[in-house]
Amino acid sequence: MSGILEVPVEKYLDSLLPPRDAVVREMERYAAKNQVPIVGPACARVLFQLAQFIKARRVFEMGSAIGYSTLWLARALGSQGTIFYTDSDPANARRAEAYLSRAGVRARVKILVGDALEQLQSTRGQFDLIFNDVNKVQYPKVLALAAPRLRPGGIFVTDNVLWSGRVAGAGREADSATLAIQKFNRQLFRSKEFFTTIVPLRDGLAVARKNG
């Protein structure tokens, strides 16, 4: 449980989720067993919906791990879409590639191994959706890099913005990750470039639409 929602409420929401296919279930089991952070099916469905709502065809994912959210987004894009996967761990990238191949979406995914911020800077063009799930201390820098790379009307989504509730009330003595997320949240809501909402699902999902 995330600590954001009341436990009975979170269990109720989870009980409503339809069964996932074999590949997705295997990824969930692997993540749970090996403590790999993934967004989970509830938040993944939000990503899927957002991508379909705006008819996204070009997505950049920052911090993809074993490719769980990559798979959900790739399916939302359809066969004509492209999603850029990023992770600094080659082993994660190999595992993700295997899952994506088995799921039949490998052709839609560009796998980039290395620092996600550097990969975004070196990848040309604009994007319909950018999903941010990198190291939390990098969040303020991600905002500065991602904003100009989104098309008007594009969506910037960020995971873990409630950070198990630690962002609420934590002062200057908080750890660097918490302080960085607090700063990011303030900047995102104050930005004139975005209209932002935080969805208090799992660990908090910030959804920001670029104006224009």
C-alpha cells in the first residue's frame, strides 16, 4: 500500500482492475520479487488513457526500468506510434526488450541506454507526451528540459510526486529527494506553460497539459 489512500480504499480500487495479460502479470511479479519500482496497473491505466485522449504518436519516457509503463504506453500509441525507452542499466534494457518483444510492441520502441536527461537532450523533435520517473533529485531539472520538448496540448506526467506523503509538511530538514519533489511540484503548479493536477493514486501522479 502506498500510504496515500486509506488502505480499504486502495484495496477497493485494486479489486476493480481487470485481469492483465500474461506478460504484464509476469512483469508485475518480477518487479515485486526484485523490488523494481514500477507504476503499477492503476497508474498505468491513467498513462494509457492520457496517451489515447490526445492521440499521442510520439512519447518520451524518462526512467523506464524493465519497461512496464513502456508497454502500456506502446499499446496506447498503436502501430504507427513511437516511444523512447530510457534506462541507465543495460540489464534492465535487455529485460525490457524481451518483455516488449513477447508483447508484440518491440517495433514501436526505441531503446536508449544511458542517463534519461542526456538522452532527451540528444533526441530530436517534439513529443506528444513525456513521462518522468527518474531519480527524484533530478525532478526540477527535468521540468526545465521537458517543457520546451512538448508540443502545445501535450501532456507531461510525473510519478511519485506525493512520495509516500513525505512532501506534506516536510521542512528544510527533509532529505534531498523530498526537497527536490517539493520544489518540482511548486514550480510545476506555478508555471504559466502548464495546467497541472495531481492525482492522489498510488504514490501521486502529476498530470500537466502544456498550454497553447
